[in-house]
Amino acid sequence: KQWYQRRVRVKDETLINLNIESSLNKKTKGNIYKAKVSRIEKSLEAAFIDYGEEKHGFLPFRELSEIYKKDKLTIQDCLKEGQEIIVQVEKEGRGNKGAS
């Protein structure tokens, strides 16, 4: 069954934002997931995160919460493969790239 959801934001009778989502193009931006670190890429100072979608998300060290950093200098000091973490999607995946 296909569905549509429309959200609008109006200020002083002026359309500020229109967001249309359907079951065919489900958005993940802003969603929060319990995820798992699938791979740490030292050369990129980033981790790839399995949050349940087909393509894994990308988490750069600079975007990592201070909760995980705790004065550590590299991403491999903060995260380990297989570790469960909470993530929020900030950017939708595009083409062959996953969300970040």
C-alpha cells in the first residue's frame, strides 16, 4: 500500500517549507537510530555505521559526540567495530553513498 505525507510550514500566510514524503521515497534525515559500527577507516578518520538501511552511513570523527570522544585523539580510540551507538542522520544518502 502506497502512502503520502505532506508537511508545510507557514509564517504570516507565507509558505516557508513544503516536504512531501511517500512510501516510495522514505526520508531518513533527522531520524535517530540504534546502530552498529561496521568498519573504521583510519585514513578517512571516520567510521561506517550500519543503521538498518541497505547502505551504511558515514560518521566522520569531527561529528562524533563528546560522549564518545572523552579527550581521545582518533576515531579508532573512540569506537570499535561491532560497537553499538546512537546516531542521528544529518544528510540523506545520494547515489551510491549512504547517509551521514
